[in-house]
Amino acid sequence: MRLRRRYHFHVPLLVYIFITLLIALGAFNSQNNLLFWAFGFCLAILLVSGFISGQMMMGLRVQREHPGSAMVGAPLTIRYRLTNQSRLMPIFAVSLIESDTKPSRDQTAPRATLASKPLAFVVHAGPRQSVRAEAVATPATRGRLALSGIVAETSFPFGIIRKSVLTDDARSVIVRPERLPFLPDSLVRGLGEQVGLSPRRPRSGMGEEFFALREYRPGDAPRDIAWRPSARSGSDSLLVRQHATPSPRRMWVVLRLEPRDEPVSIERSLRLAGEVLRIGHEQGFEVGLSIPATSLDRRPRRGERHLGNLLDDLALVDADVLLESQPFPAVAAAARAVCVVIHAGTAARSFGPAHAIHFSASDPSISEPPSPSVAGSASLLRPSRQRAGRARATS
């Protein structure tokens, strides 16, 4: 890890030097002993300040913990670990700030920005001691946020000389699109009708639904034996119940972007796609994402990690390199899958299968709060696990 140390000429130091020179000029002109004492005292303070701050920063090491993912408009917490490797000299009053970020190496991804520069402060770190500090910043735009280095600086003990240590610790954070403050009426109505879609044809597996009967095999659990059908069969062999494998429901989210679309509509469509993906995940769907304009196809899967990968894909969409007039992806046209098509511009019903649900980010109703008339439909979009738990409790 590369370290760069330097002293800074700032306003307090320049003012202090100016006053010291005035005292020296007065002492030499008047030959006043008191002024000579004052001049010597000023020089001593300057030397002590430079020595203490210099020695204190020699043993300082700073590391940044990986902040994970972030979201536009949500506080991003960046954690630092400051270590004092000195055996004798403690550390006091150290500020930790992020250095000016460099452009991301991934030129195809948009560059995220922060509303303000993060700042952390460490009051004290004893010899051979490690302390943690946190800085909070709010991302202003989505994309890849490049963190290049950490600047640790201090003006201890007198605030005259400021010294800094720059630690090169390049990392990147993916800033996801901002969440919608509410679910639009059209989104609640459209997705609420699709929650009860019939699943795919069941298969033999470890589910709870009945699938078929078969002959008993050594090792089968006694609770799976169908005693009454075995008695009615008239044979000497026992019959065992087979259970159906739960067939997961699938949801495809297709994002239709065009180079001619307005940047505001593109950003709104990305936010809308993120909300649909979250709703599908909460409902127990295997969610997938397709963006024909960027040649992106993510097969439907289940899990928090997969959902995070899809949201990261939305964060890295570059509106400046979109392909024009791409066809609808064939993999997203499955008859048994919920297909949600989100248009950044005007909704084209011909883009997608007949059972697809279409939303347009340019529709003014997307920006309007939901009306009380859809309160019942909004309850359909609650997590399916919660509904199942309430159903078991009432049965």
C-alpha cells in the first residue's frame, strides 16, 4: 500500500509566520529583551508543532473496509480502520477524507457522484492501537463510484502546521438507482392481477402436494406409505406416496430503451424496473432481467444475491451507448412466466407477447401517488411468505 506524506501551507501557518516576523522585526529594532523572548517562544512553538505532527503521522496506517452496495438518495456509510504502528507516540485529532476520485476503469459504466465528500474524525489512537471511524455520504447519481485514496490529516497540537498522509486504496462501489417513494396505481393493478398465475406442470420431488403412487423401496420413510391404497391394491407390496416438486413462478422484466429517449425517462424506467424486480422477489418469483439495448439477458433465479446482481445491472446501464431498435428477447416470451415490459418512451404493445404487462416511464401517472381505491390491490403485493403464514394461522 503506497503512502505519500506532505506538509501544507494553510492560512493559520501564514498568519503565524507573519506575526512571528513582526515580533522579530520589533525585537531587532528595539533590542527589547521581552520581544526576544516572545520571538524565541514563537519559534519553539513552530518547531514543536512540526516535530510532533511529523512523528505522529509516521506510524499511521489507514484501511478502508469495503462498503458493499449503495443507492441514490440513501446514506452510504464508509468505515475506516486506523492503526498506530508507533511504540511510543500516540495519535490525536486526525481527520479522514476521501481524495479526489479518478475516473473508473470501466469506461462503459456511468460514473457515480456523491452529494458531499465523506469525512471521519479520530480523536485518539494510542501506541500499537487500532480504532474504527465512520463517514456518511449520500450518492447523488447512479453508476460506479470510484474511491481512489484516503487522506489522513491533522493540525495537532496548535493548529499551525498541517500534515497529511495519502494512502492509495482504490476500490469501487456500485450505486443503484433510487427507489420510488410509492407504488403507482398502474403498477399495483397490473402486477396484482398476475400474482395468482398458475405454475408450471408439477414434477416428482420433495414438495407437499401429491404427485403419484409407486411401489415401496427399502429406505422409504414409513410416514410416506399409503396404507389404504396398499390394502385396496390386493398385492403383497406396499405403495408409497410421491410428492410434487414445487414449481417456482418466473417473472421476466424487459426494459425497452432507445437512444432517442429522454435521460429523465431512462432514469425513471430504471427505478421502475428495480421496484418490479423487488416485488417479484418478495412474491417468491424467480426474477430475470433483459435489456435488449445493452444485450443483457439474466435468466430468472431466486435469492437475495441474484436480486442484488440485477439491481447492479440496472445501475451500470450507460444511456450513451444504447443499441437502437432491438427485437424482443425470445427467452422472455415463455407462456407460463409473468412478463413485465417497461418502456422508457411510449409503450408499444406489439413489443412482447400477448400476455405481457406494459408500463411506460413517460406516463404521468407513474409520478402520482396511489389513490385509496387501490389499497386492496396493494395488499396483494405483500411478501407471499407473510400471506402463507397468516393462512396457516387461521386454518
